[in-house]
Amino acid sequence: MRRIIPRHVAQYFKPKFADYLLPFNFAVGIPHGSATVINAIQLGIEKYISNNEQQGLPPTRAAVFFDLSNMFNNISRVEFLDIISASFPELIPLIQLFYDNPGAVHYKLNIVKWATLFMEEGSTQGCPLSPILASLVVVRLLQPINNALRQRAVERLANGITHDDGRGGITNLLGFIDDISHLNCSTP
């Protein structure tokens, strides 16, 4: 039951989760989303970094990666419950049922002896909702960074600066005017 019910919930709420995770989501609730992300990253690295380096030119983009290993075990239950409460309140009873108490993790010490560890944080490995819960927390971390970078880009554009200011952000702002048009800024 612990996998059947969350799987059904994940499938039923897939469009709502995908919408909530925008603009950062490219995989949750999107058919072949993970493969699309991997291919796009590989092509971008080749086009903007590898090809330039092979021609003796500096890269025109940077690739930034962060390690998500052990993410399911480390995400904050308080954070994902807060997000669920605010954005998916109909799921509170289910999430509380599965995550209000530490989960038992059984592991083998040797050929015959087993031990139990109680997991107080994170989501359960194998739970169909684990990737979604982790994504909700990651998006919460990315939103303020994205907002700050977009605001910096808007300020640069308002000052007539259409290139990178040396502090990061949107490299070629003119190519992203449509992306920031909802911010009600004036554009040249």
C-alpha cells in the first residue's frame, strides 16, 4: 500500500506538480523529461563550451552542476510539508501518514544479522512521491536565486547594458526579453 497509493497520487497530480515546478521543471510529469534535459545539457556543453575550446576560443557559457546524491535522504520534511500545506493542502493527510514518524530502514550487517535505522529526515527511497517532494524543496531553494538574477538583468537592461556584467546572470539579455516580459520592465 505504501507504494500503490503514492504512485496513484503522483500520477493523478502530475499536471499540477509539473505546473507548480515551472520554470525549473523539465522532468517531473513530462514524458521523457529526464532524457530531454540530459540531451539538452550535452548539446549545450558541446555547442557553447567544447566546440569553442577545440577552436582555441573561450567558452561563451558556463555549466553549473550540483550534487544531488543522497538528496532523498537529506531533504527537509518540515520544508516539503510546508510546501504541501501551502500548495497541495489536499495531500496533507497522506504526507503526514507517511512522514510524521521516522521511517524504519532495515539493512544487513552481515550474512545473517540485520539492523534497523530510523530515518527522521528525507523521503523514503522507492516512494513514488520522493522525486516530487525533493523537487518541491529544490524549487524553493532556486526561486530566490532566480528572482535575484532576473531583477539584476532587468536593472542592467534599464541602464542600457545588454551584456553580462561580470557577476553572472543572463549572458545575452536581448535573447531573453520574452522570458522577462512579465516583469513589466521597459525594453529598448
